[in-house]
Amino acid sequence: SEGYVLEKSRPGPITTVSEWITRIWNLSMIFGACYGWEHIAPIRQVAETLARWHDAEEYKYPFPLIMRWFDRLLFQYCLEIRSLLTICYMSWRMRTQL
């Protein structure tokens, strides 16, 4: 029964672009707090661009498609950040071991 209460309080699936943008804004703030504030703008710019494409040509860029593209771009962005952090860490370790 407790699990049922948790499920009722959970937000439903995203159905509109404006709701999606709001959630991306929240995601970007959390991402920025974890990895650096400089990452907020690129995440938001990608979401805004995809939303503009959808608004301009909804038949060409359906909402599920732009959400999928955003997820894939964010995943790639995370991989890039991870590789940069790994390079920085390895460089730091080499300097501190000398």
C-alpha cells in the first residue's frame, strides 16, 4: 500500500513541449550544480532548438522524436564530460606523483 502512495505522487508522463522544457530547465540546474554551472546553457540551448523545430514543423519533428534526440545528445554530452574529467584527473595524478 505504501508503494501505491508513492506512485500517486509521481508526476505523469510529459505530454506537452512546455512541460518538457520546464523539466529540462530543472534537469539543467541539477546538472549544473553537479558538474559546473557552465553546462546549464548548452543543455537549455539544445532543448530550445529542438522545441523551435517542433513548433515550426510539427509533422517533420514530432514531439517523441525531439525528446529521443535530446536524450541521445545529453548522453553523448555526458560521455564527453566524463572523458574530459578523466583526462584532467589523470593529468593531476601525474603531477602529484612527481
